[in-house]
Amino acid sequence: MQRPQRKRIGRHSRTAPPEGTDLNAVAGRVRYLGSPEHKTTLSFAGRPAPRADATLCDPRLHDRRNQVESWLAEAIRRGDCGGPWENGFPRYVWRREVGVTYEARLSNQQRGEYKGYPIDSDQCPI
């Protein structure tokens, strides 16, 4: 049985960073940790522990943390981010990559750490 799709239409929007924010500097400080809640295979994020309502990541990315982290940084440099800024980091970041749209969410605002997951393209504000 397939999990139900969560709808996020209109939930998040692209917003300008706070005045004086250097997006290159922010991008240089972020880290992608991932989350076992969105995994079906063992990965750099740990043992899989998918939530019933979570969208699942492509298992081919299980060992590509550096690649995903570079996607995160590039999206921030482009300003493809929004939500409130917390401790100098945007809460949400979006990236389209090879026909898949991803949303990253700030999971540790002190360290600039993110987790991410695929979303439907119509849920993405960029």
C-alpha cells in the first residue's frame, strides 16, 4: 500500500533575505544532514526510518551527501529560499534537479543544518 501524498501548495513562499545578507556567505556555512524519515535504504543520514506521511528520497542519493549539499548551497546563492530567516539561515530552500523538485528545511538553526525531500513541482514557489 502506498503512503498518502502530503500537499504543501501555498504553504511556503520565496522571500527576500534580510537586508545586508550575503547569500554566498550563507551558502558557505550550510550543511546537509538528511533525515532517515525520508529514506528507504541505509545512507549517510543513518538507518532508514520512514514516516508514513513522508515523501521518500531517491535511494541512488544514499551516498551522495556532497552532491546534495552542493545543490543546497547553489540554491541559496541563487536566492531560491524563503520562509522566516532563523539565525541567519532561510527555513526553506528549493532546487529542481533532473525532473525532480526538492525542498530542504532547516533542522538546526544554530549550525545551519538541513534535511530535504522531494515535493511535487506545483508545490514549489520557484
